[in-house]
Amino acid sequence: MRTPSNSILAYIQAKDGNRPHLMAYAFAEDATLAMAVNGGAIAFPPATAGRDNIADVLVRRFGQAYENIYTFCLAVPPKNQESAFSCDWLVAMTEKESRAVRVGCGRYDWSFAEESHLAQGLAITIEAMQTLPADVVGDVMQWVSVLPYPWCSADAVIAGAPGVEGLDPVLAYIALKGR
């Protein structure tokens, strides 16, 4: 039986692994995506409709630009068949072209179809997206590769964070929201 937790996991596996075929296990065919970028040097269309279009934005095009992607939901997975779920998130990745490191955070607001429990709507808010030099890739990837994936506590994120210059806006948001 499909659950909201399964749908969220399918989305993360699709995006992080550049596997657009998994979006069929995450989103309803007529799903909608809303994006709000409040901080950081990254751009997305503000609204996207339809699972295939969402896959283009969040998986295909994203995968053309980024690799080594780790996305974490900073919450306990939904345990029931809830119609809505919200959580903060953390992402770390590298730019394919420049090899710069990107670390960002924000909020997911999900709504799920009643019968299928596939995502009917997703609102992604990006609160911070930091671009760090390529020479910190080892420190950042070592940090995120040992975190519980993809469900992780804010405390674990903060406790293991490397002392890399430029991470402060991300860690401050997570520390504030994790309380």
C-alpha cells in the first residue's frame, strides 16, 4: 500500500539519483509544484503543472546541472495516511560544470491524493542556498554522507556540520527551525 512517506521517498530518490521514472511513484499525473526562492543564487519557475513537467524541472534539468545530491527531510516520516505533511529540508550537492558545492535549506509543504497517497501538490520554499568553493567538497560530502538518509533530525545535521565558511545561513535556519 502506497503511503505519503513512500511518495516523499520516491521523490527524493528520483531527484537525488536522476531517476525521472520514479516520479510516477511520487506524484499524481495532474500534480502541481510551487517554488518560492527567498534566498540563494538558484532559479526555478514559480509554478509547474503535471507530473512530467515537474520531473523535467526537479529531476531532468536539475540533474543536468548538479551531481552528488543529498536531500534530507528534517522530520520523522509521516506515519499515517495524512492528506498534508510539512517539514524542513537540507540539500547538499556539487555543480557539474564548476565543481562548486551548493548547500541549501528550506521547507516542503506536501498535499496528497486521498486514494493513491501520491503527491497532489508540493510547495518548495528555498530559504538559503549557499555556493561554496570546490575545495570544501570533501568536508561537505563527508558530513552529509553519514547523516541518516533521507529522514534526519535537525540536531544530527547541526552536530555533524563541518566548520566550513559560508554554511552559517543554512545552519542558522536549521537551528532556528529545529527547536
